[in-house]
Amino acid sequence: MRRWVGKWALCLLPAKVVLSGLIFCVKRKMTNKILSILCIDDDESILEIVKLCLDFTSNAVVEICLGGQTGLERIKTIRPDIILLDVMMPDMHGEQVLLDVRQNPDFDETAIIFMTARAQQEEIERYISLGVAGVITKPFEPMSLYREITLLRESWNDRQRAVHI
């Protein structure tokens, strides 16, 4: 299944590379703040696809990290605006990474988005109650990934503002 997802996503990219490149250049000129995104996953092919997609369709600085423990270390050094976090990882479950990050007040404004192949409505609601901005289901649509990330981040920012009013 994972091999299929990687090949499927990469097959979609070449047809849209030129258009995506143009969108990337326009966005880069129009946007003042460049977001930093850290993707943490245990599957190297997913990490590569996410980086490739976001490099083509966004003005974000994208870093990738293999595994939860390594991800926790990188979070402290790069201080990302958004963290894309796999739920099921062998070394450290995504929920544990989330809880560790949320204990540090320096990361209160960091949007954390879970990426998972298993996303039932009850699970999504529970993840949101734990403090995630939202959930992206794998396999995802590569060319709309950045749009989905920004929509989830905006929604999360709105919820955070509502809590602090």
C-alpha cells in the first residue's frame, strides 16, 4: 500500500510541475512571511513526497524528519510554524510527540497537524481535543496538500483566538 501511494503521488506531479512552479513564484512574491513546516514520519517515501509537493506548491521552508524522537529534537532547533506529524510511528507514537510539544509554552502557537491512514470521525475529534489543528488522511492529494495545511492552520488559529477571548 505505501509503495502504491508513493508511485501514485509522484505520477501526478510531472503533469502539474510547470503550473505549480508558476504558482510558487507568484506566491513567493506576494507573501511576506515564509512559513516553516516540519514533517515527521517513519516512512521515507511519504517524507519525500511531502517535501516535493510543498516545495512546488508553497513558499514554505520544509524540513523532514524520520521518526518521533528525532522530530522532537529538530522541533527545538528549527521552531517550525507548522508540524505535520504521523500518528503511527514505531519509535514514538504521534500522540506522545504532540503531548511533549504542547507541554512547552514556546510552541503554543505552533499548529500541529496529524497525518494518518486511519481517520475515523471519533478519532479526529479526540485528536482535536488533544490539541491538533486537524487531520490529513493518507493518501492525500499532493497538489492540494499546502492548501489543506493552510486551511487547517487558519481554522486552528481561529479556535485558539476564540479560547483566549
